[in-house]
Amino acid sequence: MLGDSCRSFRERLPLYLVAVCAVLSLLSFAVVFQSADTEPYFAFYWRDAVTQVFVAIALLVLWIEYLVLLIAAILRKIFTAWWWLVVAWVAVVMLYLHLCPFGYISDLTGGPM
């Protein structure tokens, strides 16, 4: 009985990871587009600080955890090599997302980060 539940979880794991990737992507896009819409920042506001620093860093941490799980699954041959395309997607999203906290702090301090 336990073997059947493990097997069904393993069969559904790609679906779960695609769903997590979609949710994290949408949240990341919201933060990045909000940053692009209101930049440059001239004054400190809590709403902007929470979104651009704390939420962006929390999303980056979640992406790193997702990436570790995904790469481990690929290397253990649980997923096919096509999943490396998802790894590339995560890298692109993280590239843009990491600019949010650095850009926000740079705008407020008046210097490059």
C-alpha cells in the first residue's frame, strides 16, 4: 500500500514542480514589473521596501530551494534532460529578480550596488 502512494507521488511530482514554477514565476514577474514601473526610487516607503527587498529576497530563497530540488531530481534520473530548460528559465527569472533589491537600495543610497 505504501509503495503505491510513493509511486503515485513520483508520477505526480513533475506536475507539482510545474505548478510551483508557475506560481513562483507569476509572483516574481509581479515584483519585477512593479519595480520597473516605479523606478527610480527617490524616497523610502515601507510598501516599496517590503516588496523590493523582503519579498524579492524571499522569492530568491524559494527559487534556490526549487532549483536544488530540480537539479537533484535531474541528476538522479528522476526527470529527463528536458528539465534543464526549466533550470535555464529559473536562471533567467532569478537574474531579473535579484536586480530588485539591489536596484532599490542603490536608488535610495544614490550609488551603484
